[in-house]
Amino acid sequence: MQRGALLDAARSLLSEGGTEALTFPALAERTGLARSSVYEYFRSRAAVVEELCAVDFPVWAAEVEAAMAGAETPGGKVEAYVRKQLELVGDRRHRAVVAISASELDDGAREKIRAAHGGLVAMIVEALAALGQPQPRLGAMLLQGVVDAAVRRIELGAAENPEEIAEAAVSMALHGVNGATA
């Protein structure tokens, strides 16, 4: 029960104020626990983030997978893959996962996050192969790069609104840089 409350408080802190806001005193204040009690659950900020990733990333990935399952064509699956990830940018689970830099995490935590992202990329390989992509695994990794760039653009509060960014990312994913339809 307390662990869940601490994770929920951590999500809120990261969403509201980024990494600087995620402190053990702030976690204690948000949950009503003594600061020493927070240390009983987590040894560091990185440990909090690692647990957030372990808990939240599978839920996020399942939402992407469900969106893809609802699409009937390979192109529809690619579009759903891109759109759902960009839709989730505003979700505080996502904000919490990306709010702290990988440099603050230990090697084990970074490896877990890489593996989770690898699972996300693996979801789209089959659709890319069905579209005729000659190297679908490489194509999936590059596609995720487009999604990651769009995520950063949305998070920066770019001049374009999130819908415009999503449209551009989907167009790039499906039609390349020239935007021509297939």
C-alpha cells in the first residue's frame, strides 16, 4: 500500500516539476510518511524511477499493442503505433518515465529500460515486414526514432500543436520525407 502511494507521489512530482522535484523529503511530504520510511522502500531516486518503469512501461506498451490490434492493415498498425505513443505523451506515467535522465540510473536500471523499449520496437516489426520493408527490425528502430523525436517536440511545447506533430510523424512513418502517398 505505501509503496503504491510512494510511486503515485513520484509520478506526480516528476510530472509537475521534473527530476528536481523528485526528492525523498517531497515524497515523504506527499505521502505523510517520515523521510526515513521512504528509504525503507527505495534506496535512491534512481530506484524509484526504475520501479516506475517496471510498473508503468508494461501498461503503456499494452496500450500501444491494443491500439495496433485494432488496426486491420499493416499501414494502419504503423499509424496506430505512432499515434498511440504520441497520445500517451501527456499521460503522467509517461512523463514520469522520461523525466529523469538515464545518466542518473545504474547500469541494471538502464538495461531494463532498454529491454522494455526493445519490446515496444518488436511490436512493429511484423507490420513493417508486411509493408515490404527489406530490413524490418532496422526499420522499426528508425521508426521509433521518429516517434522519439516527435515526443521530444511535444514535450518541449514546440510551435506546432501536438496534433500537427502527430500528423507529421505518421506521414513520415508511412510516406517518408517527401510526404507522398504510397
